[in-house]
Amino acid sequence: MPKTIKKIGVLTSGGDSPGMNAAIRSVVRTCAYHQVECVGIYRGYQGLIEGEFQPMNARSVKDIINKGGTILKSARSKDFMTPEGRKRAFDNLVAQNIDALVTIGGDGTFTGAIVFNQEYDFPVMGIPGTIDNDIFGTTHTLGFDTALNTVVDAIDKIRDTASSHNRLFFIEVMGRDVGHIALNTGIAGGAEEILIPEEDLGLDRLVESLNKSRKSGKSSSIVIVAEGDKIGKNIFQLKDYVDENMEGYDVRVSVLGHMQRGGSPSCFDRVLASRMGVKAVESLLEGKTNYMVGLLNSVMELTPLEKAIKGKSKINLELLRVSDIMST
Ligand code: F6P
């Protein structure tokens, strides 16, 4: 018989993403609804180790559903990777009478939660919060949709200057080792080519494709490059290669960087965060542990944390084909 859960801790860890605040709000308010105490833990696992706890009630999370970043702050904790660090974290949780943890973050966050659960049999529930969408067991991670909209907005603006000057722009987007942001924003932003780690286009084919589009009458072009792409060594070397191997294009590079992680969450991310928070808390109260909540076929589902990080979040091949056809 699992221990009755009377107090839940919530933390955000790893790279922040829009919607994390909405998820914190949902966790806190679902706890209040079920008359369970809730404690916010600052700076992710690092704050857990250093004892940065803050009791939270329904009113502590007012006016945050629309805010980017995370009010609980975030960190990538090296100390939590050590047994000594995790022991301190466990002792702090026991001292605070916390019975379970909701961890909001990406694969690093979940890896930490799994190890901690194995060592101390401590109930944990994950909420996938990362703009990269690289987690198995959910079609959307928190922040992915907002990041897509931010990137598309940036591409639209770059397109204005690209077409005014007849330029070729290479735009680098985030996504660590996966191409979800690149593929979706490339299609939505009308890119000529989209370079993602999952598909090796090759430099020659890239130049061939750009030449073909020039000949077909295009005077400017946009190429979206996922930061994890392997085609060129980096986006600036890619520009140099195209400069050397193509006539007539004025080439520019734009690296969008961390602006992709900021900003007010989209409606989709706010609703998703609210649903995920409810599911996470209620699953813990039902005695479930070591799962991640996710959106599958429009329904909230649980996936074992281990599977969430080890399973592959696959690129949609149909999108690849659509992008090929659209760049005709
Ligand atoms: O995982 C989110 C992410 O923004 C990735 O897209 C990117 O590769 C990485 O984090 C950047 O991390 P940092 O903010 O630590 O430089």
C-alpha cells in the first residue's frame, strides 16, 4: 500500500520553456483543490539540494499563466548527478515532510528523477517542458508550440529583408539533436530547404536545389538549419561553402538563439500545461509514480519516465514530403 500523499513538491529544471509557469500554477491549484499541501522548490534539483523551499497556495500562482520563463527559476544541477547531492536532496525532502515530486523539464530532468526514484523509492511524476519536443510519449512538449510561433514570426521578418535585397538567408533554429522546430517552422515560414539532423541532404544537393530555385525565378531564399544538423560543420561554414559554390546570391546568416525560449506562452501551451498539471498531481494521488504525463491522440496519457527519454520522438515523414513539394 503506497503512503498517502499529503504534500507535493514542484520544481522546474533544465532549459526553461514557455508554459512552465502555467504548469506550476496548475500543479499548485490541483493540490489546493484536493487539499494537499504544495511546496515550490527553486532552481530545480540544485535548490532541492540547497533547501530552497517555498510553501505555495492557490494565490501564490496568480498572474503567471501568461508569463514566459519560470517563477521557480531553473538550473542544470551537476551536484544532483552525484550520490552525495541526491542524499542531501532526499534528507531535505524528508525534513520538509514532502511525499512526492512533480518535475517539469526535459530528458536531463527525467534522468535525474529516475535515478532518484530508484535510489530512494521516492514518488516522482514528470511534466515534459522543453521547446525541443524531443520526448517520447507526448505529441507536444510544453513550450514547443510557443517556440514555433516565435520562430515563424522571426522568419516572416527576415523574409521581408531577404526579398527586398534578393538575399539568401540561412536561419539557425534550436532543437538540440532533433529537427522538430526546424521542420515545422520551415514549412510554415515557406523555406526553400530545411536542414535537420534526421535527414542528411548533403552539401551538393543543397547547392543544386538552390540553383534550381534561382533558375525557376526565385530571387530570394530562406534555408532553415536545425542547430543539431550535421550537413555543414556550422551555419557560418555552410554560408562560406554556398558563397564559394554559387554565383549571384548575397548570403546572410541569422542565428535566432535564446529568443526562441522566451515570451508569453501560446493558448495551446497554456491549455496543455493546465491539463498536464492536473494529470500529474492526480496520478500521484492515485499512487502512480515514475511516469511522465503527455498528450497522445488528444488525451492525457502516462508514459514510464524511462521510455519517455529512451524512446525516439520521430520526425513526421509526411512533413518532409510536404516541405519538398512546397519548395517547388
Ligand atoms: O533544450 C532546450 C534548448 O534550448 C536547446 O534547444 C538548446 O540546444 C539548449 O537548450 C541550449 O541550452 P543552454 O540554454 O544551456 O545554452
